[in-house]
Amino acid sequence: MSVEQQTTPVRVRSIGTHLDRVDGVAKVTGRAPYAVEHGEADGVVDPLHLWLVQSTVAKGVVVDVDTESARDHPGVIAVLDHASAPRLAESDDGELAILQEPTVHFRGQIVALVLAETSEAAREGAALVNVSYDVEPHEAELREDNASYRPDSVNPDMETDTEEGDVDAAIAAADIVVEQTYRTAYEHNNPLEPHATVAWWDEEDGREILSMFDSSQGVHGVAQTLAPMLGLEVDQVRVRAPYVGGGFGSKGEAHAHVMATALAARTVRGRPVKLAVTRQQMFALTGYRTATISHVRLGAGADGRLAAIEHRVQEQSSALKEYAEQTASPTRMMYAAPHRRTSHRLALLDVAVPSWMRAPGEMPGMFAHEVAMDELAVECGLDPIELRIRNEPELDPETKKPFNNRRLLDCFRRGAERFGWSSRPAHARATQDGDWWVGTGVASATYPAMRMPGNAARVRSLGAGRYAVAIGSVDIGTGARTVLTQIAADALGVEPGAIDLAIADTRLPPASVAGGSSGTSSWGSAVVAAAQRFRADHGEHPDPGVETTASAADDPQADELAFHSFGSVFAEARVHRWTGEIRVPRLLGVYSVGRVINPTTARSQFIGGLVMGLSAGLFEESYRDARFGHMVTQDLASYHVASHADVLDIDAEWLEESDEVFTPMGSRGIGEIGIVGTAAAVANATYHATGMRVRSIPITPDRFLES
Amino acid sequence: MRTLEYLRPATPADAVRAVAEHPGARYLGGGTNLVDHLKLGIAAPELLVDVSRLPLDEVETYDDGSGAGLRVGANVRNSDLAAHPLVRSELPLVARALLAGASGQIRNQATTGGNLLQRTRCVYFQDPTTPCNKREPGSGCSAIEGYGRYNAILGASPDCVATHPSDLAVALVALDTTVVVLGADGERRVPLEELHRLPADDPSRDTRLAPEDLVTAVEIPLAGATKLSTYRKVRDRASYAFALVSVAAALHLTEGIVTDVRIAWGGVAHVPWRARRAEAALIGHALTEQAIREAVGDELRHAETSEQNAYKPPMLRRTTAHTLLQLAAQSREESR
Ligand SMILES: Cc1cc2nc3c(=O)[nH]c(=O)nc-3n(C[C@H](O)[C@H](O)[C@H](O)COP(=O)(O)OP(=O)(O)OC[C@H]3O[C@@H](n4cnc5c(N)ncnc54)[C@H](O)[C@@H]3O)c2cc1C
């Protein structure tokens, strides 16, 4: 039914303008339902409530689950454990195959489920379940001496190690060598809306149907993951996510709580089951970013030109399910150097399963690489921007293909002008303002431009010049609903108001995950393909009811080019000379990301990314107590994210450009690049302020106490 | 569901009687701390006696013969107290301490009594899946060898290294505040400095109060030194975070010589810590950075640190010096 369509560049009218969020009013008036809020109007009638019972040991075997007092508790309907939960058809995915066996792989793992008539009864029931364990010794600490496992590939499917030339010889021969170790902390995504799922089973035309509302970044992915595990065809699972309060990658894939809800609902056929994951539970069950240790060596001539770049990464995954953050991946393409080597090694620990967090790989990797570059600039006596100019590659150092549109230096030039970089003192610890040391720093930002396969969109004529446009993609709060409306309007040559957009339902044409900064590129291209094909098939005056479903054919040129976005980040930092407190009064990002589809929503993505990068640089750290195996900072009072008072003069701008080789809209992705390089720019600014180099984040006041 | 009784007594005496007669009862103020504890499963009272609507919400001056002071009812909200004109003009450190704490929403809800009696934020105390002597006497202390960034450096014991989290308490203890308590045997006055206790071998008890003791007010003397005073809180982010360390200070200089000084510290102990030894070391001397560092060093002579809180003594030394030197500069400015 779906055809492949070669797209042509869209004539822009609404694209590039500040269309207000089409769902803005519904959201601010509280009428936009989030996953757990769905009620009778959406088929969620007389729901039961689910509570998770989590393991209190990090490794071992469940020997007994005493459910008696829980079952006796008023309102409790059922308690499920590994013996009583429904069996799965497939259980290869250790994170999702919950309650299939008594083994405990990490502290916080789901070991039982309590179903009750109210959320309160379920919670109290969960507290009354008594689980006993045969405890085994566990390992939950990432160290340099235990991170030696070599994964077959790193996220999503990149080379684990790369090597070119002779790094050791080049370092030995280099005039200047920077050799340092950089560390980033464990971080949790912490979207505002905690994860939540509603599920119910019923029958349609004699087939079992599992229906869900899930706070997810990709409904099709959830259905594709769950269906085979539950012994269903993909079309037997319907997932919807009309409104999602952020995800930052943690809702990119189904986590164990989604399976828990599906399994529990299967035992009470007909009745919906609701699960709202608590903030504390999110620290064990919904993914996080691994801590990273980056061993970086840069070898350069006296003029700063790099001869060798080496980035060896140590990080961790869960022994239960492997996830290898691609931390050194940006180092492979960032700067020119004939000799280069990158590697990733993991410690496989008895801990919760890590996964995607905004700019996986680029964020921790560019922190390390860009602080190292700052150190090299200091060693060479060069301005850090000049150092980057001298190391600008002709071709992508990794693939040897030409870059499609590498404008890193334009970003630096524009940023330098806006930020007033030219008046910066060359030396560190040169500026004092009252009790504050003042400094500035820069870093590069980069993010690959990606378009995912497997997207299609449908255009249907509604008559009177109106069109229904449908694609199953999710708007996680970024503004996707709004920009897809703009894209559809321009592709059809009508006003945005003439578009009825339907999204976030697996019954709509398939869409890839809202992740990898690929959403708008992937979905938008499908929408353009469907619109252009629709016009070709049905003309400018279509009969009501005619429709076209299409996907976008790849641009044949695309294979010959390396597609990346770039940016420069400028930070001013102040460090209190008595207390060590750090403030960032100014933060600026300048980006080259293709055409910006909606300046309002784009600005919010960039600024949000910058704030998150600032927050990672100065505050965010999940502390795992290795003796227990879980994160003991597990609420937003102990896991600090930037507060309003920390976010001062912060701004983002972008170069006027259009990338029509990459998408018919001329856009690339913008969701993640804002967090990349930001922590490094802040770290470099604190160095310039104080002359003290901090090589791990978060950078806290205690790092600047000299006596 | 776990059910509990809720009672709204008409008078303070009724409140005391209700708690005295019911061993599982707790007072409820603004609820910003206690209600969290109910949700986390670390407090399970059978009866909540809501004292937040008792008429204990006046801020008034008094003179008890030994001097003038400000009496603050236990139910005065943190935000109202911080905004009170007399507090702002006469007791700036109190206003600053309040405004350095929590968030606007929480301060609107939090009461003076509840603030002083809030419990530690030690992450293990708040996590019922880990041992904690304060929550579960005899289970052990997880913090000593665990997450230690906020651990106490003064007056801790092998059973507990928790710190008291209140900013207001630190400011008030610097000012020789008295707490007015209504107990089973009537009203009594307790110096705030003696209200909280060190953990010793019974960390489950934060204070010397009996369960039915109701805080009805605090009395803050308006002595000479208090006008030149401030509160300096150092924390990881600019707002909405508990103190790494904090310093409440008041200073009186006569011709460059310290004639009165008050120093209290937050983030260092199970109690708001009045640095009396450091104060004594400074009286009668010129206020130099060196003198302050020595005085602080003297106060910290028994400080014990581990790797994660080793930053606290230097941070305290520097922050105390900075705070007092700033007050001295302000004093010179004003006498000019
Ligand atoms: C996220 C967060 C951040 C915070 N940050 C800070 C901070 O930076 N600095 C800071 O100082 N505080 C901070 N707080 C704590 C806040 O100040 C306290 O929660 C608040 O002051 C407690 O007051 P309340 O009236 O709500 O107390 P409640 O929660 O009602 O009670 C606290 C305790 O006092 C008892 N109690 C209450 N009233 C009386 C009375 N009259 N007599 C006897 N006993 C009584 C209760 O039984 C209970 O044990 C923060 C809190 C949160 C949630």
C-alpha cells in the first residue's frame, strides 16, 4: 500500500516561521492527557493499579516470595512473581524478560508485581510482599582495572576500536603531547514526566489485542519489541503516546516496567492496568548514562597541528544486557591527524541496565576531547579557536568522504564575534571581579545527521482544501506535532491550518523513534514523500477521501558524503575565590544544522541542550553505592539538575543555510547537539578563570579550594 | 492502603494532650518534611495532630527584663518570617538564612517549628532498603563508608554521621535563640543550642524534646551585634540545594577590635553548630584573615573527615573568613 517516492526540495512558506505550538493550549490548560491520565473517553474503564516490588540485593536467587499478607490487604487483587507470572514466548532480552526466573541480576530489579483496586492499596501491598534471597557476591563498581571487556560493537552499531597509522611513534615524535584522563559521572535522564504505562487485553475479530498507552519516544518500537516476547504478531499490539513529558532517550526503548504492565494486564483480561513509575524507581529501571573514563593522548607539532589522536574509553554496562556507549565516536571524525586510535572497553557489572541519554557517545566523549584540546592550546600557546582552525580536516577523517556541509569554523567565527572573544586575555587567572575569578572557554559541538529507515506517512483529502496527514511518530515535547504540520502544509502547498495531523499510534503508518536527533528528518521526509506522491496521483483538487501512503527514497548522493552537524559553544565562568562556588553568567551556542523549521521550537531544543550540558558540567551525578549496588541519590533533591538561578544569560543561534541533499526540507537534526561540548566549554572557562584544570564532571565548588 | 487518623486540635493544650495520650502520634506542621517521610515509608504515625492551624502565627516584640527580643510563633511560615520588616531590618541573617533554604513554594508552606525539627537529608535515612541507625536503631550506619559528601565532620559518632539540614536553625543558634515548649507539665523555655543533640549511641533522637513537646514559639534576643550579621551558604547549585557548609555570623567591632562575635555553622554536625571556641579566640583581637583561620582551626581541632567530605574544613575556614571580613568591611563603611 505504501510506495517509495523520490522527493524534491520543498518550497518553504510555513517552514522557517514561528508557528505557535499547535498543542500549546491543550498542554498549558491541562487538557492534553499524559499516559497515566487516560480515562473512560479513551477506553480505560475501571482500571486496576500496579506497583513494582524491587530486589533489595544486587545478585542472587529469589528463594521465596511470601505474598500472604499482601494478598490479605484490602484492595489487593493479585501478586505475581517469577513462579506465577505469565510465561514469555521469547526471553533473550534480559532487561525485559522479567519474572521468568528467580535470578536477581541487579538491585532494584522487578521481583514481584502487586495489582490492586487503588494505587495506595497496590503500594501498601508491595510493601507487604516479603522476598527472601540466596545472596551472591556482586560487583558494582567501575574501575580502571575491571573495565577490560571488549564489546563486539558500540551503540548503535559502530566499530568498537579504530586504528590508523602509528599513534605511538607519532606521539614519541611529537613536539607537544597532552596525555590525560577525563571522567564523566553517572547521569540519569530524569524527564519531567516519570515513565508510565496503561495496558489492557481484549479481542478483536477473534484475535488477542494488547492495547497500551505508554510514555514512549516511539510507539512502533515498543510494539515490535513486546510482540514477539508475548507471542503476538506486531499488529496485535497497539501502542499510543499522544503526549509525552520528555524522555531524553530514557523512553526510546521499552523498559522492564512496560513489560510488567503488559504481563499484569494479561492476568486480568479485560481490565486495564495502570502503572506510574516513581521518581525513585526511575533510578533503577528506566536507563541512565554510564560513567566514563577517557584516556586521551594528543601529539602535535609546536604549531598545534595534530599528528596523533588517541582516545581509549573505559565505561560500564550491565552484565544482564549489554549497552556500550560510543564515547570515542566523535573523536574519530572531529579533527585532522594522520595517526589515530580509539577503543572502548567495558566493565560488565551487576547493576541496572544503562541506555540512551541525550547525545550518547558525543556528550561524554566530546567533554574529554574538547578539554584535551584546550589543554593542547595552552601547551602550544595558541588561542583555542586558532587551534581548531589549524586542525580542520579536508575530508571526514573517519570515512574519508567529503563532509556534506562542515561549517564548524563559521560557527566559531560567528560565536567569537557575538561573545566578544577577541578581548579575551591569553593567560589563565588573569581577571578578577571582586571576589570572583572570571574566565571564558570554548568547545566544539558535533552530532551526526541521521535519517532512519522504516518511515511512511499518509495523506488523505478531506475536501474543501483540508488534508488529514498521519504518521505514527511521537512528539515528546519537542514540538514535532507543530513542525510536522508545517512540513505537511508546505509540501502540499496549503496553510498549516488546513492540516489535520494524527501521530503517536501504531495503527498509523510506521515511524522511527524520537531519538538520535533523527525524528524530524526521518518523519518529515516521509511526510514530504507522501504529499508529493499524493499531488502526483491526485492533483491539486483531489476528491474527498482519496489518499496516498508513501515513504521517502534515499537520495543517491547520500552515500558519498559524511553528514554531520556542527556548533561552537562559548562560556563565561566565575569561580568564587573564597568558597569555590561556580557561576556561568553567559553561555552561547552557535549551530550549523541545516534549515531550522521552526525558530521557536528549535531555540527551545538548543537552549534545553545547553542547559542540560551546563547541568552535566556542574551538577549532575548519580552516586552508586557499590556495596549495595544501587544509586543512593534517587530523587531530585539529591540528584541536582540546574535550577533557574543557575541559568543566566544563555542563548543559541544558527547559521542561515539549507541542506537539501540530506532532506527535502533542508533540515538536519537539532535535538542533541546542544548538550555536546557544553560541559567542556564550561570546564575550559573555569580553567581560564582560575588556572586550575578540572578533568572530571561535575565540577563542584570543592575543586577550587586551594588551602 | 495504610490508614491513619487526623486530628485538628482547638488549642495547644489539646494538641499536647492528644499526642501524650497516643504513642503513635506526630505533630504535623506544613508537612513538607513529614509527608515526604510518610510517602517514603520512613515514618508511619497512626495519628497526625495538625498544629498548623493553631493561633501560633504572630511575630511580636517582647521585653522580658533582660532585654528586647522578637517572639516568632511556631506557625509563622518561612516566607512570611523572611519578609517581616523587623526581621529584615534587625535580624538580616535570619531573613537570608530562610531565603537560602528550599524553594519559594516550600517556604510558603513550611513553618518555623517544623523547620527547626526537620530531619536529616542523609540519603540512607531516606532509603528504607539500606541500614540506618537513625531510622532503624541497631541496623548500622551506611553513610560512614558510603556516600559521604554531606556527612558531619564535628560531633559525629560511630553510629551516625548525619547532618542537620536546617538553615534557619543555624542563624537562630548564632543569636542565642530560646525555644518555647509546651509539654505535658506546662510551658518551659529551652535554649536552641540545647534543643538538638549529637547522635552518640542513639541517633534515632534528633532533639531533647519528648514526643508530646509542642514548640509554640521561638524568642530571638535583639542584642547589639545582631544588626551587623549575615548568612552565607555554600552549595553545589545557586538555589534549591542543601548546604555543603554554611556560616551564620554577627559581628561588633570597637575601634577595629572584636567586642562581640557570633559564629554558627551548618552542614557540619548533627546539630546547628555554634562555634563558641572560635568566637572566644577572636574576642579582643583585631579581625585578620590569619586570626580567623586560627580560630576556625581551633574549633575544628576534633574534626574528623573522610575522603568525600575532606573539603569541608578548608571550605569552612575560607567561608568563615570571607563572611567575617565582609562584615568587618561593612562595619568600617558604616562607622565612616
Ligand atoms: C526539596 C527540598 C529542599 C529543601 N531545601 C532546604 C534548604 O535548603 N534548607 C532548609 O533549611 N530546609 C530545606 N528544606 C526543608 C524545609 O525547610 C522543611 O521541610 C520545612 O521547614 C519543614 O517545615 P514544615 O512545617 O513543613 O514541617 P513538617 O513536615 O510539618 O514537620 C517536620 C517535623 O517537625 C515536627 N513538628 C512540626 N511542627 C511542630 C511543632 N510546632 N512542635 C513540635 N514538632 C513539630 C513534625 O512532627 C515533624 O517531625 C527543603 C525541603 C525540600 C522538600
